[in-house]
Amino acid sequence: MKEYFKFYGLVYIFFISAVVVMGTMYINDLPNVTQEKIGGLPMVTKDTTKDTTGVTADLPMIKGTLSPPVEVMKYMAATPEMVDKGKALFTMNCASCHGEQGKGDGVAGASLNPKPRNFHDLNGWTNGPSITMMYKTLQEGIITRGMASYANLPPEDRLNMIMYIRTFLPDYPPVTQVQIDSIDQTYSLTKGVKMPNQIPVKLAMEKMLQKNLSIDDKVKNMVKVINENKNDSSAVILKSVSSNLTKALTVLAQDSSWNNNEAALVKIFDNNAVQNGFRARASYMLSPQQLTQLHAYLRKLFSAS
Ligand code: HEC
């Protein structure tokens, strides 16, 4: 019996010390725990605006321009000038992923899967190593596999880079007249091409926020107008079909398809009516005359605010 108590006494002491040790470890670890776990959301603990990968952090602002006609024919044969220009552009735009020597071993590409293409190996390409396919890759990107589109670089820059990439190995497929013609026709290069506008992602997001803000203001104004004239027969109809006026007007502000079209308005009513702030089966509550009246009223309301 005495043995028995002695044994459990020891176990007890062991347990207490284990709890104390674990507790101490927890407290030491506390700064990390709070940073990562509190609120269930990861907290940003480092400055993510600083870019350490060497890849440009955001797109530069570029106004869409008409790029001048390109003499595609001359790319039948690479000149040292094309290769030099191509090399400079490659180093600036591509080496971060594809590596200075084009071996697919750039710093920014290290974590990518699939890996950036190694230009010293012609096997296993997604589009292919012919000039036509490389041009397509640079035009469209292979977005789902981590290769961006470089449609915003002038066609000649892209062709010069292709000329440079071709110097990595002697056995790139020869450039043929048929291929040059095909690039020319597909992208109408000798005619000159329209380059799309490009704006930085950050600016695009700010613009979207601004748009949402102005929608908020607009909706607030409209709700005020409606409430000030709440006995107006059109306002009464609107209120009868909406369960949440602010939400309903926001939905209408974001989707202008209904503007010239009563049927489109009905479609918005019926599409996830309840989530969108309309009453279920809202459209069935209206007579054709009421629908016409409501449509006209909404148009007036939206154009006035
Ligand atoms: C952010 C990293 C990144 C940058 C920067 C980048 N690439 Fe790529 N590139 C990739 C990845 C990843 C692939 C592999 C795609 C695949 O396997 O389909 C690839 C593939 C390619 C291919 C081969 C496509 C094929 O058919 O398999 C070409 C050509 C290419 N890149 C050219 C360029 C050029 C030229 C530039 C610079 C203007 C550039 N890349 C910049 C990541 C990058």
C-alpha cells in the first residue's frame, strides 16, 4: 500500500513539472502565437510592398498606342543588333525567372511550379520553341502555368528577345517564310497594331474602390429621395418589391443592363432576389403597367443622382 502511494506521488510530481515546463514554453512562444493566431487572421508582420524577388512589383502605366508597322520580314535572319537589343530586354524583363543564361534558374522562378523554361533544352515546351510559338507565348502568356503575357512590349522588342533566346542553342528550328507570314497575318504586324492600355494593378484597384464609393454615395442619395417622397405611387411600387432598399439599389447601380430593357430588370429581380434586396417572386407582384412605371421611375432616379 505504501509503495502504491509513493508511485502515484511520483507520477503526480512528474505531471506538475510537465505542465510547468509546457506552460513556460508557451509563454516564451507567445509573441509568435499572438502574431499568427489572434483573430483567426494572419497578421502582416513584414513589409510586403518591398519586392525582394527582382520581379517588377507592379505594371507601369502605359497609354494604349498604335504601334508603328513592323518589318517582320527582317526577322528571317538575326542580326547582332537584334540580339544585343534582345539581350538587354531579356536581362531586364525575363532573367529574374529564366536566369541570366536562360537556364530557367532565376531567383524569382525558384518557387514556381512548373519551373520557368530552360532555353538550353528544346524538349517539353508547352507552346513550342519555333518563332511562331514563342511569339504566341509572349503575346498571350501561358497564364495558368506562371508565364505572363508581354503583349505590352512592342512587337519588335518581343521579336528581338526571341532572336536572343535562339542564340542559347544552335538547334532552334530555323525561321521560315511561312512562319513569318503567319505571325504577320495573325497579329497584323506590317499594318501596325493597337497596343492595349495598361494600368498598374494598384491603380486599377483604387479606381474600383472609388467606383464602389461613388455607388455608395449615389445609393444613399436615392434612398433619401425615395424616403422624402414615400407616398409617390412609384416609390410605393419600388418599396413593395424590395426587402432591402439600399441593397436593391446597389445591385441596380452595379448592373446597368436593365437601363433600356424592362425584361432585364425583371431578370435582376428574380436572380437571387432575396440576397439582392428584392422580395422573392418580386416580378410576379407587378402588373405590366406597374412594371413599366417602375422601370421609368428607376431610370429617372438613376439619371438624376
Ligand atoms: C514570373 C516568372 C517569369 C518571367 C518574368 C518570365 N517568364 Fe517565361 N516562363 C515562365 C514559366 C513559369 C514558364 C513555363 C510555362 C510552361 O511550362 O508552360 C515560362 C515559359 C516561357 C517560354 C516557353 C513557353 C513554352 O512553349 O513552353 C518562353 C518562350 C518564355 N517563357 C519567354 C519569356 C520571356 C521572353 C520573358 C521576358 C519578356 C519571360 N518569359 C518572363 C515564367 C516567367
